[in-house]
Amino acid sequence: EQANSNHIPCAIASASENAPTILEKLGIKHHFKAIVDPKTLKKGKPDPEIFLRAAEFIRIPPHLCIGFEDSIAGIQSIKQAGMYAIGVT
């Protein structure tokens, strides 16, 4: 909510194909400008493709993005994309 109220675009870069459904059920899907469809990717994490695609969708250069991630492979992926990584436990 704070990101949206401050006009900060957000995207979901989840390897889960259920992400859109989960966001919808939580009632927060409208907060995200883009959700990367993992079926469209050539490589999985730790390849940075999913995060680079998310940045592309919201039209923000990767070096200006912050990625939140709960896995080591995801943190590696964010860093390889040139983004700032925040680990979530």
C-alpha cells in the first residue's frame, strides 16, 4: 500500500505458477503492475532472467530495483540481475 501511494511500481517475480491466484485470494493483486509468468522463462533461478523480466515490465532499470527473496538461489539471482537484494526469512 505504501509503495503504491508513493507511486513506486512493484512486480512479482515468483517461480510459482500459483502467484496470481494467491495474490488475488489475499486481495493484494492490484498492488502489482506486473506478474512474471514463470512458464515464459528459459531459465530458472539462480539465473537472473525472472528479475530482469520483472524490471522490464515495470520499466525500471535493474540497478534501481530492490528484490525481496526468501531463498539463496533467489538472492543470487537478484544480485546477478544487478539489483539490491533483501533476504526475507
